[in-house]
Amino acid sequence: MNWTDRSCGIGDEAAAGLTEQLAIHRELGLGAIELRTVDGRGLHQLAAAELAEVAAEVAASGLAVPAVDTPIGNWGTTIATDLDGELAVLAGSAAAAHAFGTRWLRVMSYPNDGRPEPQWAAAVLDRMAVLTREAERLDVVLLHENCQGWAGQGPAQTLRMLEHVASPALRLIFDVGNGLAYGYQPEEFLAEVLPFVDHVHIKDGHRTADGAVFTEPGTGELDLAACLRLLEDAGYRGRYSMEPHVAHIPHLARTADAAELAAGYRACTTAFQRLWEKEQCDG
């Protein structure tokens, strides 16, 4: 399969507005766009008429939409966040997913609000089970990302969550760069959860005393090639979605102007394409 068939990117990492997001993705030969926000608004926040307009524009672009990224369980929540509100976000996100012809919704598993670890774990497991049962009813699949929240701490927690929920409506996104912030090596985490990974996010960077600093793929301390080999050897044939975080880091409320945002995204995508194509040739 070629680059277009295997590539994707998170739209708002390239531009704020939908038209610009689509144009940059097409320019870079990406075959798909993962939608998180449009002009700063989540897809679940769009009225039905607005959602129809967005869906029509995306369809006209020819880009596929493999996933809608929701704020469920992310850095803007804690395990104390109102569950009814999260279920409302899930319903709106599911409507958006169906409008784009996908069933995948990106979620996380709730930062702690100061509870002892066993209580945090129990509350997260119960909540993820409730959300997944509702996802089944709405005919969508939750893809849990190894990021903010209890199950993102390591493979043991992730596997415990999957075992507890025990549903095909809960699967995984694996972000190869998130271990920079959360203190693990991506290959080790990935090796444990491979059978459950349906989608992959790409970033690279360095650990520093002040936290993770993100860079162009192939220039950081991560062995992205090793992660690609693990995935491909295990039979992964999904997309690799760019989330470089070099100019737009939502959880830190950092972003750049339009020109810098687009330039950083282009550079990171081109760098990863070179790495991916080299691995295809070497493999």
C-alpha cells in the first residue's frame, strides 16, 4: 500500500479552519484527516446544519475520516467530571462520526482528582464500562489513547481496562510519542497491546527536565522505525496519523499563527513520509 493509503493527520495540527486543514492534507498527499476541532470547536459542539456542511466539504475533498477525536476523559476532565455531560459529548460525537462515515471515537481515561490509586482505578473502570455500553448502543467504537488518564499510565493498566470492559466497542489508539511525557518506552508499551491497536498517532521529541519537547519525526530520541516494524510485523495495516505537537499543543493551550502552524505540520509530515517510505523499501 502506498503513502496515501496509509497516511492521515489530525486536522487542527495543520490549521484552525476546515478549508485550510483539507487543503494542506491534500497538498501533502495524505489520504485521510482525523477531525478534532474546526475553528476551535469540537465536532460534538456543531449544530446539525453545521455538521452537514462540514461533512459535505470533507466529502468533496476526497479525504477519508477514520476517526473523530473527542474530549472524553482527556486533560480537560477528571474522574469527577459529570458522567451525564460526558454521555452527551459521546452522543454528539457519535452523530459526527456517522456523518463522516466512521465509527471510531478517540477517548482517554480520566486524570485523577486526588483519590488514592485503587479508588481512581475502580472509578475509571466503571466509567469506561458505562461509556462503552453506550457506544455499543450508538454503533460506535471507542479508541482509547495512551495519554491522559488512568489507563494511559502503562500497558498493565490498559490491558486491565480492556479486560474489565470486555467489549469490541473499546479498542486502542497508540501514540508513539506520548511516552516522552509519561515516562515509558513506546516499543515496550506497544509490544504488550499490539492486538488491540486499530489506529496510530505519530510524533517524536526529547525528554527534558521541563517535560517533553516535540520535534520533526526522526530527529528525536524515539525509535520510530522500531515501532513501525513492530506494527507492520504484527499485521497492522491501518493509517499513521500525524499529531506532531510542534506548533499546536492543545493540552498546554499552546498554538502558533497560521503560517507557523502550517509550516511545522508540513515539515513534520514530510519527515515522517521519508522515514515511512524508507522502512517500506528496507522491509
